[in-house]
Amino acid sequence: MTGSEVPPSFRLAYVPGVTPSKWVRIWHERLPDVPLTLVAVTAAEAPDVLRGSGADAGLVRMPADRTDLSAIPLYTETTVVVVPKDHVVAAVEEVSTEDLADDIVLHPLDDILEWESLPGKPAKERPATTADAVELVAAGVGVLVVPQSLARLHHRKDLTYRPVADAPQSAVALSWPEEATTDLVEQFIGIVRGRTVNSTRGRPATPAQPKRKRPDAGGAQRKPAAGKGSRGGSGGPKGGKGAKRGKPRRRS
């Protein structure tokens, strides 16, 4: 390697709530000589980080800005409401947005859910971040509706959460700049899609080899020569082993 060459590396951006550890582990197993660096970004920052070459690819939230960016949806999250443990919602398994009509529903500035109409009563001010909103829930100011991974990320012992059946959902996708679909990006795409190491994607299939014909044995099998049959068999010669012996003739 000359002094001007840069060793290969891969930078993966990820947004709060997304856990890339499984895919990172597979990367290290398959490409041990290519370091992978994780870049933590907010959901709002992710598109600009990718466009500005701050990362080679990113695990982002949908709907993502697709201008000049490619994206592969990976999974969709359950939406939950975060409440104090003594809240009436904690007594049921699932709620609807109508069940939150009498609650103050906090709407942080970094909310990633696309609401047509916000449920519940609005707060006097919008919290700056989801983390701030969680603190207000713990203080008894209101409740918070978020993707389940964010509820887990900001878990507190005095809070719990329940699914909201009719709330909008958030999907997570792998995104990267369209003009920078490098071999390493393709490698990571294969990992998140569950391809094996021996995947033949992009390789021509190996044509099936014709079966070889067995050599001609010259017709039917050859019969053993007379007098050379197997000893003791029904076709063996008289006097062979196992044959019945007659009395000797008397000489005249």
C-alpha cells in the first residue's frame, strides 16, 4: 500500500431507538479487516449527514427524504403511549387515541410520527426533545405517544407504556446516497437483508453439467463358463462340494 492509499472503512449512521448491534456483529465476522464506525444522529439530521458524506449509509426513520437518497424499508414499529405506572391506562393491554381524549398529550419538537390530528389535549408548550417529554410524563404533566423503541430507550422504573392501536407508525429503513452505492454499501445491504456469505446475487448461475453415460458393457452380462459355476450352487458341476456321492462299482 502506498502512502496515498486509504484503507477501507465503513461509517454507519443510526437514529435514536435503532439498535444496529446484530448487523454490526455480522459485519465484523464477514469483513474483519474493514472497521465499521457508528455515527449517532437525530432523525432530522440523518438525511443531511448522508448527503454530506458524514456516513456511508444510515439506519433512518421513514418517511425519509428520498431526494438523492436510496432507501430499503426494514421493519415497522408498534406505537405506544408512555404513562406513569399508576395511570388508568396501565390497567389495560391496549388503548386507542380516543382513550387519551382527557389527557394532555405531549408533542416534542423532535416527534417523528406523522399525525393528521393530534390526540388528547395540547400542552401549553412543546418539549424540545423526546427525553424532555419523558421527564414531564414522570412529573405527571401529561402522556407521550412514541415508537416502542424510544419508550424503551428512555425507560424509567416509574413509567410504563401500552400499544396505541390506531396511532400512526414509524418504519425504519437503510438509506444511502444514490451516487455512492459502493461495494461496502452492497455488503451491508446484504447483511440487513439476511443474505448468506455464499449468496450468488449478481453472479451467473453455474450451468448444470450433463450426466455421463455409463460405458457400454457389450450387451447382457456374460454367463460363467461351463464347469466354473459357483461351488455348492444349483448350477454347479456334479461331484462338487455338497453333491451326493454314489456307491463304487464292483470290478468284474
